[in-house]
Amino acid sequence: MTPHDRSEPAELNPPRLAAILYGPGDDADALLDEFVQGLLQRGVRVGGIVQRNTRDEIGRKSGMDVIDLTNGDTISICQDLGSGSTACKLDAAGLAEAGMAVHRAIAAHAELIVINKFSKQEALGSGLRGELADAITSGIPVLTAVPQKCIADWRTFTGDLGTLLPPSQPAMTAWWLGLQSRPLPVG
């Protein structure tokens, strides 16, 4: 039986899906990265991706990379639009490579899958939306981040399942530890 053959999402009861709900002043990327690094140091098999933004010499965001948590590879997901540009265009090839990192984590039966965020692209049906759905239906716990402006789209996407977390290390830790004290779903 494949994860897609299940008739109901038993893996979400108890909620094995969590999203950090963050606002404009929160650095969800750094928060997720710090949490993941702590888990990796404790020997937890974490897969998926975290985002690290690059900055120019005056501190402006100049690019976006994701880190494949399985092997540490850096994947650029932003096209360089030239020296005068302050915009960033997502790179389709980089997103495809990031998606493969998520699928490798699912295939390797990681203990936790992290996908850097559900944002505008995923709300519109693209980005890493398909990979996020595959991760959720795999039965492996999934952690992501959702900007407040996308919460309605997130709730539609998930059917309002899962746990919303405030942007804090203690909240993520409590969610993770709560999962460890529950038996795994059968099926």
C-alpha cells in the first residue's frame, strides 16, 4: 500500500503536520534552520529543505538558497536578474531540485520533513505545493512555515488540519517532543 492509497489521513491525528505562522517582522527561515540544526546535532534524521538568504554588501537580500538537509547541498532557487535589480525571480530548475530533495527525504523515511515555507507560489498551486502534499501524505511528521498573509490558503490546502505554531523555538520543540511521546499510527 502506498501513502496515496489511504482513505483517511490517520497520520494527522494526532497532528503530525505543523506550520509556524509568522508575520512581517519574524525571520521564519532562521528559526527553522536553528531548530533543524539542533535536531541534527541530537541525531534526528531530518530531511527536506531550509532556506538561507544571501545579502549584498549593504545588507539587501540578493538571493535565495535552500539547503538539502539530507546531504547539505546548497541549491539556488533565485535567478540572478542583474546588478541593478532588487527583485528576485524564482528559478524553476532550482525549485525542481529542491523538490527532489523533499522526495529523497520521503524515500529515506526521514524522522521529520521540513519544507521551508508555504507561501505565495504554493497558494497559487505551484512552488513546492505538490512536494508538500506528498510529504504530508507520507505519514512522516512535516514542519513548514506560513506567512500570516497566506493563512486562508494554507487552511484550504490542509483542510484546516495540523497545528499552527507561534514563531518560537519553544513552540517547535514542544510540538516535536509531543510527537515523540505518542505511538505511531498503524497503517
